[in-house]
Amino acid sequence: MQHTIEISNVHKKIGKKDIIKGLTFSIRKGEVFGLIGPNGAGKTTTIRMMVGLIGITEGEVRILGKSIEKDFKQAIQQVGAIVENPELYPFMSGYKNLLHFSRMMPDITKERIDEVVKIVGLEKPIHEKVKKYSLGMRQRLGVAQALLHKPSVLILDEPTNGLDPAGIREIRQYIRRLAEEEGVSVIVSSHMLSEIQLMCDRIGIIKNGELIAIEDVRSEKTTDLAQTFTFEVQPIEKATSILEEHEHVEVKQDGKAIFVQCEKDTIPKLIQSLVQQDILIYGVSLAEISVEDRFFDLIGENIIE
């Protein structure tokens, strides 16, 4: 599978302090990759190194095979980015902002400007002054600016920060469309774990400058032998006792449902034993572990250190 970004053993040291400690991961073409972690974990520092805003102490960032340090001009040509907030001219219209930015890059036609305006859904307000825009509209205009030169990589630092629920949903839909229809690789840094779960294909979890896990969000893991299943049954106490009698089965009860960790092939035998003892079964399903649950499993509930 083609990788658009490769980050290899990247370190960042400021004075004697190690800020980033040996990050290594890659991003696939047409993938939305989420970068999450507590405040001060190193997310924005990592993004700043990826786009050349700060230097790398050790290691390498390659974009489509080009080193961001050794071949900066060619590497950065493939990147569109918003780090923290989009910088726009409030006294100019959205269209004139895009026209101004287009002059900084080669071969940006007026047709391309119209195209990105349509991609982000700003056709109606594009000729209004930016100072009249809502925060969500400004974020969308920032995305349009980042897309002008048809980048292969889009890097967004907290793209939904400060948006209302409607604006958050809009930005999420645009990001998914860019990845699926345009084949753009998108890296998103965010604190909003529920949005990351809806938006991303994979997530990288950073703690204290280290990448502690990469999780697949959108496809089920089929490699684990033991999986967790939710049993909706009555009476729940009796059902729990029956299930606990089986070998190689781990049972937990929360008062409303029973969570059973076992191999998938064990489920028919468990259901049969419940039916034989007159347990009412309302449903058995594979339990979904949220990004939030997995985040706190890895980071810990108390993330202030």
C-alpha cells in the first residue's frame, strides 16, 4: 500500500528536555489519521516538524519520498496545512482571500478556486467579507486555502476547535470526502475523541512525546482470538452464574448486561446452556470498544502528570 508520509525515529529536544522521543509511523494514501493525546503530549510539535515550522533534532520526515529537511521545497509542495487557526484577511471577501493566496503558488486557476469553494460548500457566502463569517465558515475557508494547490497531504491541527455541533459535522464530512473521493491523506490532531472515532481510519496515541499505540478505528480487528460480547438476558444473576461455569470464558456484569470475553466459536455453546436453563435471551452482540475507552486504557484516567 502506498504511503504518502513516513516519519522515522523523529526526536525533538529543546535545551536538555526531550519533547518528542523517537516517533515512527506512516500514513497511507486516502487515509484519515488521527493524532490524539493529552495537553502537552507533543501533537502540535509533531505537526510543526512535519511542515518544517520547527527543526527536527534527529530522525526524518518524508513526504512522497522527499525529505522535509533535505528537500524542503519539493516535499512541502505536496502539503496543505492549517496549524492551530487559519490566518485570513477579515476585511476581504472569502473569494479575494483565496485569490490572494493563489498568487503565492504556481498554476492556480480561477476554475480551481471555484472548485475548492464547491468542495467546502461556501458557494453562497464566498463573496462576503470574512469578518462576517461564522467560526465554522472560517475553518472551511481555511481548508479551501489549504486545498488550492491540490495537495497529496492535508494536515489539520484541531480543525473543529470552537465549532458548534453542525460545524463539527460539516468539517468531518468534508474531511472524509477528501480522503475517499480525492485520495488525499489527512492528518488530524484533536482532543475530541468521539469525533476522531467518526472521522478517522486509524489513530496514533501520543503520551509524553512518545507514540504509545496505533489503533485501527474503522475496520474490525479479526486477529484477536478472544473478543468481548454483550449478552442481554434475564434473569441476569442466574445467567451470570451459568456462564461462569464454562472454561476459558471471562464474565463481567454491570447490572444491565453481561460482558463475556471468549473465542467466537464458544458463543453457540454459551447460548445453548442459557436456553437449556430457561434464560430469556434478548440479544448477543460483539461489544464495541470506543476510542475514548481505548484512550483512557492506554493513557490512564489521570492524565495530568
